[in-house]
Amino acid sequence: MLYLGIDLGTTYSLVAHMNDHGQPTLFPDYHNANEFRTPSVVHIGDEGCFVGSALEEMLEDEPELSQARFFKLAMGEPEGVYRDHRQRHWWPQSLSALVLKKILNDVEAFAHDEVAGALITVPANFNDAQRKATREAAQLAGLNRVKLLDEPVAAATFYGYNRKGAEQTLFVYDLGGGTFDATVLQVGDDGLYALATEGSNQHGGMRVDQFIMDFILDEYHRQHGVRPSDETTLMTLRRFAHDTKLTLVKPGKTKVAKTLVLAGKTLDFVLTRDLFHQMIDTFVDETLAVCTRCLKAAGLEWSFIDTILLTGGSSLLPLVPEKISRASGRPKDQLVCRQPHQAVAYGAAILAAQQFTGGGGAKKLQSICAYDLGIRVRGADGQPAVKVLVNKNTPVPAAESTTFYTNRADQARLIIEAVQQRETDQGQEESSLGFFAFTIDNPRAKYPVEIKLAYDLEGCVVITACDPETGRQMQQEMDKDSQAMDRELLEQQSWINGLVINQ
Ligand SMILES: Nc1ncnc2c1ncn2[C@@H]1O[C@H](COP(=O)(O)OP(=O)(O)OP(=O)(O)O)[C@@H](O)[C@H]1O
Ligand SMILES: [Mg+2]
């Protein structure tokens, strides 16, 4: 039986399992056995569907091919983010499903066992809609037994793997391609306990690439008086900006000087490492502000942290350890950066083996929720307000109830709006989970309805209502929006089933 750990990343996706020697191991790309990660990029055209490295290679020669990227950042938004050759609009979870299917094809090619379960990692700061979209992606890909796992928990597991010793407090700084998580965890021989988490979906390597793109576009404008805006040119420029970044972070590199041909015109440009660092200075400071908030939420200071773990590809930006070292008062060589690209997938594989088999030695795993969970009500001043039932950073699973009363004797349903929220440096961030309607069988005035809001083990929200007098659960009505969404997903499932992913 095969249990997989899948890091479904914004830029790269990886899949690992525990090998016969009890070591976490990555599966290679079917096409290229030296490649152990799949770029999260999809193309659907007349020749079929292409995913990952095969597509990246095609794009070198045919940059005008349509492509979907960074769709992880749009997870939870029920709308098309990519239009294929038949003008079909693909949702982010369907595109993620294609990445998962490609990865599963790789697994099938190299493993002789059947997949019996998979842990898929998500950023700790993914909200309910983003988590549910990830579950839907798994379902669309035909993966049956799936659990979600927070990325920093996976990275911390890999760090703690094979490590015996005293309890310690761990700070995980996880800066990936599209998202950033800061998490404080307690690690011990008996398990792993998350204490606080904060994050941002606006901070990742993609933003860093964007700074370089903007710099080049400004330079282009200065030299030619125009700013190219067509899709193909911008995609080419993005790839170039990405390569420039990877060159500039190499030890000893002080500048990149190149002549580019963009939209039919040549452009000479020089970017020094110093200037690059100036461009991203505020960006890195912002991630540190998130760290400060996370420490505060855990009631700790840097001095209480035993180990600072850096993970995610973008934590390799030299400014990151530099600034963390300064903020934490810890020398750079004491910051731990162990296989930052693979740590999440490895940790997920270790936990998949433990969690699905449930055998002896399974350690306790305590995750927390990254958002307050509540119900929109009318505040004392008559203005809408959120009555928070489960506070952010509460260990999950967690559930709290509150009782509402109907207004009229003939009121046959009670409708509530559930909300997730959190405080960020930009102010209060709020997302509605939608309206939930419950049917009342025997209406009467001031009928009590107990609403229970819960986070399950994977940080997804479950909402139920019951009659507190009889304890009987009330029927939830499906609203038009969810019905339309279900229909849409069914249709996309048929598109996926009708596609062959070219290997
Ligand atoms: N040496 C490096 N220096 C700076 N950035 C790097 C380096 N190597 C990779 N990156 C960047 O790291 C990012 C990819 O990291 P990673 O694979 O951890 O992200 P991901 O898992 O795809 O994203 P996320 O976790 O946000 O969903 C890319 O933006 C890439 O450009
Ligand atoms: Mg990642």
C-alpha cells in the first residue's frame, strides 16, 4: 500500500512516500528521471493537455502557447482562470486536479503499489474556501482518501524526523512561490503542537519576480517610450525575471547585464544585486512584521525560540536570513535551512505513513486554525458585526455553539451568514463562507435554534443547527449558488475525464 505526501505548490508540486528503508523519497518525473518536481503549469490545446516540465520545454520554443500558472493563489474563487482552445473556462481546482493527475501518473509509472491515501499540504493561512477547493481538486483527480495538512507542520515534521531529545520551540518561516506562513510550534518526542500561525497570500517568490519585471518594463519604457502589455511578452519577461533572480542570489554575483529582445525591440539592462536588494527590502520587512505578529499571538519573543527553521524556495533570498538574524539576534549560521524545496513533501510523506496506517508510533499532531470563525449579526449600534465563536489559533478540531431565536411565529427557516476573519497589517481581513439556511419544522414565536460552528481536523468549517430542546438536527437547505457550483464542478469533472495528459 502506498501513502503519499503531496506538496501542491504555487510554482512547483512534489510527491513523496516512505521507501522500504523508512526514508522519505520523492517520485521523479515520468519523462525525466532526474527531475523530482513538477512545475505547476498547465496547457490545454488541440494536441491535448500538457503539465509540468514537458510544457516548460515546449514554451521555450513556443512562448505564445496559452498557459495557466499560479492558480493556487486563486483557489476558493469559483470562477474561470484559464480559457482553453475550446473556450472552456477552467476553475483553479480543476487545474490543480490536472497537476495532481500528472503527479499520480508519475507515481504509477515508478511504484508497483496502489495509492491508498494521500496527505496534501496547504498553506496554514488557507481559509475555508481555499481548503475546500483543495479537497475538490483531489476529488476531481480521482484521489479518494485524502487529508489536508498545513505546510509548516509538514516542514516541522521533516525537521524533527529522527531527532530525539528535549522539547523545543520551533519557529517556521515558510516563504514559497506564492504564499508566506509564519508558525510557532512545540516539538517533542510525543508529537507536534502548533501554537500560533500568521500568514500572507501576497508574499512569495512570484512577487519578487514581479519587482524585477516592473524594473525591466520601466527601463523599456525609458528607452522606447512604450510599455509592452501583451500576454506572450509578459510571460517571456516573467521567465526572464525569474532567471535573473536566481542568478543574482548566487554567491559572488554582483550584477546581471543582458541584452533582451522584447516585443521586437532590443533592450540593454543592468540589474545590480544592491539594487535588487533595495527593491525587495520592504517586501522582506513585511514578512518579518508577520513573524512579529505570530510571536505575539503565541505570547513569545524571539529569545524563547529554540530553533528557527527557514523553508520554501524564497527563503533562499540572501536578505531573508540576514533580516531574520538581525531581528532575532541570532547568528545566521544558527538558522536552520534543510532542503527548503523538499521539506514540505518529505514531512507530508512521513505523516502520511503514520496517519493513514494509524499504527503504533503515530505521534500526536495538533494543528490550529488561522482565522476567527463567527456569524454576522447586528451589533449594539445597529451596524453589522461579527460574533466570533471560535478564536484564531485555537487547536483543531474545535466547536462552539450559540442560540438564535426566530422573530415571527410563522418563520419556517433561519438564515445565518458565517464569516472568517483575521487581523493583518493592512487591517481586518474578512471572508464570507456564505449564507446557511436551516428549516424549522414546527415554527412558533421565539423558536430557539442552536447553531454550531466547527473546525474539523483539517481546518475546514462545518456548520450545523439543532433544536436545543429535542437535540434534533435541523435540515440545511442548499442555496442556489452552491447548486450552481456543484453543477459547474460536475461539468469540469467531465472535461477532466475526457483529457489525456501527455507524458
Ligand atoms: N535560490 C533561490 N533564491 C531565491 N528564490 C528562490 C531560489 N530558489 C527558488 N526560489 C523561488 O522559490 C519559489 C518556489 O519555492 P517553493 O517551491 O517552495 O514554492 P511553492 O511550494 O511552489 O509555493 P507555495 O508554497 O507558496 O505554494 C519560486 O518563486 C522560486 O523562484
Ligand atoms: Mg510550498
